[in-house]
Amino acid sequence: MAFLLFIHNAIIFYVSLSPIYIMLTDTTIIYKLIYIAFLVFLRLHWYLNNNKCIITQLQNKLMDLDEKTGNRDPCDILFDEYNTNKGKIYVYYIIFALTVTLMKL
């Protein structure tokens, strides 16, 4: 389970921090295109899986949490919260990240 948590959080940090990296540095076009493809794949994955992440579902199943519980990011873990409605925040952030990346192409 620790490996699954590590992979999931690595994906979250990649998605979260890449727009900042793209804005502040002169990244290659390949990096930007890979990031755009990753964001599109991520959103498509959620859409095809009833707006849920399969890794989050696996984590919740392993931890005996309710299926409606969303991703527990580091802040949720620190404060022992179980958020059930974070999906829209993530979708808006993906739109922001795509916009920033496309502007820097």
C-alpha cells in the first residue's frame, strides 16, 4: 500500500507543480507536450471511470474508506480529514494548468 500512496502522491505533485515549473523556467516543447498529454489522459481517465480516479478507489478500498471519499492529499492526512467533494477543485486546476502550458508553447 505504501508504494501505491507514493505513486499517487508523485502524480499529484507532478500535476500540481509542473505549471509553476513551466511558468518560471524555459522548458522544452517536449516536456510541455508530455504534460498536456498527461493532463488530457488524466481527465479522460476520470471521465471514463465515473469521475473517479482508479488509484484513489484502490487506496480507499485498501484503507476500508467509503467509496465517496476523494483523494486524501497531505493536508487531509495531516488534519485527519476525509473530503468527499474535491473533484471540482481538481478539474478547475487541470483547466488552469492546461491554459498556462498552452500559453507557454
